[in-house]
Amino acid sequence: MSQQLGTLDDLPQDYRDDMTKAGVAPLWPMMRNVLPHGQPQPVTKTGHWKFDKLRPLLLRAGELTPVEKAERRVLVLSDPGRGTGAMQATSSIYLGMQLLLPGETAPAHVHTPSAVRIMVEGTGAYTVVDGERLPMEEGDLVLTPGGEWHDHGHDGDNPVIWLDALDLPLFVYLEGSYAKEGPLQAQRNRPDASQVEYLAAGLAPTRSRVSARKYPMMRYPWARTEPALRAMAAHGEVAELDYVNPETGADVLPTMGFTAMMLGSGDTDTPPLRSTSSAFHVIKGKGHSIINGHKIEWTNKDTFTAPVFSEITHHAEEDSFLIRVHDRPLQDRLGYYEERSR
């Protein structure tokens, strides 16, 4: 049984005044707020952002605000538990939907947080990271790790939209978030590494490991991810694949992980309770998820979130593909990642 701790009201006013003057406060009245018994009590609440509601707002933003005045034309997906305007979708994950119009370029910059782009709609867009031009096709996952210069461009004929996922909340909390601007990068005259060096699983180029890049592959094409998921599902296996560094097998980023999922038509998935917070983006498909008793009906290009230790059940009404964004890599490094059976 939890011990009943004293409150501020138990202390005489003169003592409380003296503590305030000294710049201190008693721990015991606040103990259960910062160290609740059993498991965390998250501020984060489940969010659901329907793409058919976001898309018109993004296109209107394109009419109202030129990219030169926005730098990045983004609508922030704010955690309902923190309120509209919060720069968090969960405690550790920032999400935003970004629009680029034909012929536009988003200027080059570099920042301490890491970002991943999940392409949602359109063709002709690209990201340049450290001089490597990365095409952005629907479902592709494109890395812009912290400390890497990057800019965006669009050679196509129609608007393009992608989902940004960043570890920004962590850097804001650490007071380490900042950016620098620079000129557009010169692009190397060759395809990106996903099309040349890392075209096949299990194969990597022969070279000195001393000179290997920290992030050797920046683009993970959906055109190869979906067939791999379907091949797993065809043999009755749980169809989940983690995005990893092809040289080391480690997570693609030190603080965020990304997992591609397939749910076949009629399939139900009940994952264990995880200590991670998660965001789910629907590449395509239709179904619903019940998160802590709250039912979310999702379809193509929707995005939804789950707080830590959530009870989650997914059900697909047709073949469905999702990408789960989570903070397991950070928790693994801190040594406290946990799963609990239901």
C-alpha cells in the first residue's frame, strides 16, 4: 500500500515563507507527482489527425504563406494532453505535416535535433543531405540526422506533402536546440545510396570501415519495404520490420526508431504494453485501433499516437501498412525500455 505523504498544508506558513526566500521546496509533497508508484502517469493523450482534414489546411497555407516567409511550411500535430500549439505529439516525438509547392525550394539549414520525413502525397520532391540528392516517393522514409545539412526541392507538377518526425522535444528540454542557415548544397552527380550501395539486404560495399559514414543510407524506399512485409505475412509471421543502419544493424537514429507494419485484411494485433510512446502513420489501408479504450477509425495517410504503457489493439479491414515511430532507441540507451504482458 502506498504511504500517505505529508502536504504543504501540513507545514506552518512561516516555514513555507522561509523556504521560498531560500529558493528551496520540500520534496515529499511532490514525490508522487514525479515518482508515481507502479508505472508513469503520462500527460500525453491519444491524438488522431485525419489527412482529409489536414490536406485542405495545408493547401490553404500554400496560398497564404510563401515558403520564403515560412522557411518550412508545416502544420504542427499537437498532443491533445498539452493543447493546440504544443510542439509535441508525445513526450519525446514532434510531428508536423509539411507542404512544398511545384518549383519551390526550402532553404538549407542544419540543426541539433534529428528529423525523418515520411512521404505522404505527390511526386517530384527531393531532399538533399550532405550533397546527396534523395528522391521522395510515397511511403519513403528519408533521414536528416542532427548535424547534417539538408534542403528540400520540388521538380514536379503538383503539391507534395510529407510527415516530419523529430526528437525536438528532447533537445528543447536539454536547452540544446538550435539551427544554422546556409546556401543550397551542390548535389553529387549520382543516385542515392539506397539505389546503388545498399540495393540488396545483407550486402554492403567493401571499403575501409575507418571511413564508413555514420549514416551510410539516408533513404529507405517504400517500393522495397512493402514487398518485404508481404513476404513475411505470406508465411504467417508477424509482419514488422525495423528500419536499421545497413552497416551496423543499429537503429537509424540514436533517439528515434521506425518500424514498418503490415496488417492483413481481417487481422488483429495486440502488442504488449511498452514503455515507449508511439506515433502511427498509415501508409495505406483501413481499420481501427483501440488505445486505452478509445477507438480510432483510421484510413489512408492518417496519423495517430499512443502514450507510454498504452493498451493497444489494431484491427485491419483491408490489407494495411503503417509506420510506427517510437523512442525505444533512446530508452535502450538509458537502460529502462520495458514490455509488459497484457
